[in-house]
Amino acid sequence: MCGRFTQRFSLSEIQELLGLAGPAANLGPRYNVAPGQEVAAVRAEGRARRLSMLRWGLIPAWARDPKIGYRTINARAETAAEKPSFRAAWRARRCLIPADGFYEWARSGKGRQPWLFEPAGGGAFAFAGLWERWTVRAGAALPGTLAELAPGDAVETCTILTTSANALVARVHHRMPVVLPPDALDPWLAGETVELGPYPAEAMTACPVSTLVNKAANDDPRCVEPVGEEEPATLL
């Protein structure tokens, strides 16, 4: 799965990487993006790619309870096209979620040690994502920041696709986000068939980082500080 990731890039960096058009959201560095928070995502508008902010945790248009979003932060690439929560978005609402790192956790003694996986040589990934638009229903119990909304308001949400782990990530976890190569970005956004397998292990690096990332409220450079070179003890 992918339960936390980073978006530390500047707006100019991501515009250049993904060829974005038009005005975009004002981005600040994010060191610990967590479910239920807004994330920078890229959608196609005609032939252009535009940046927008989406809430992480997909809420299907038919959902009565928006809390489903906490269970749909990820969608398995192997089954998303058929799953009721994701199949409509799979057909018509795809997106890219830029990230320059993601976290997974390994058992370490009686605790859990976070590991940060990043592109080798720096830069950013483009995760394959899906998005949806949900309209607030009268009487719906709204969690977190959704409590600010009123019946009839719309919220746009997203999920990150996952696939089997490559050899590097598999040292810590058996799943990883789907990372799209540059030549797959347009086909993915256009709804075409794209290979959604693991990203090459040799194109990534990994290191153990501070356990501060375990708490979603911590979102600063300390989250990505390396803490040693030890090997993960076991898979989770």
C-alpha cells in the first residue's frame, strides 16, 4: 500500500517535470502527506495537463458515508477496473499524483521503522491515480475538514494505485505505488491501457528515517532525516 508520501518540490519543478499548463495551486513543501489531507494532483483538460488540489481518499459518487474515503486511499491496479468504488473513475477520471518520495514501515524490535523510498538521482515520481467528485448529502456525518461543507457542496477526492513491490521495496513491504514512466503519462490520462507493474528497483533509493513521520501532524524536514543504514528486520 501507500499510506504516506512527500511532495517537497516547488511549483516550477513540477511544472517542468509534467508540462503543466495555466495557473496552478500555490505549493509549499510537504514532508508527510497523510490520508484525508489535500494533495497536489494533475488532470487532463483537453490536451493540457493542469494541477489541482484533491482530498486523498476516494469517495465514490454513490457513497452515503464519506468515511469510506479512509478505506480507499489506495486501489489495487490488478482489480480497480472492476471494483465498485473505483470502476467509474477508472473509465473516465484518471489523474497523476506527483511525489518525490513515499514511506513504508518495517518491524524493528517492538516498534516500526519508517523507510523513505525516493527516485535515484533526485527529481519526482508520477503515481497513477483516480479521482472522483462527491456531493454532500443532507444529514451526512462529515469527518475532519469535510465538516466545513454544507449539503450540495462538492468535494473532489483521489486514490493512488498500487502494484506488487520491486526488489528494493519488497525488503520492507509487498506493495508499492504505481510509478508511471514519462511515456505513459498521456496514455494513462487519456484512459488507454497502460502497464501498471512495479517501478525498476535500480531507479530508486531507500533509507530509514525518523519515526516523527509516524504522526501525521508532523510535517517538516525532520521527517525525512536518515537515521542509519541498518537493514529492515522483517516484512510487514
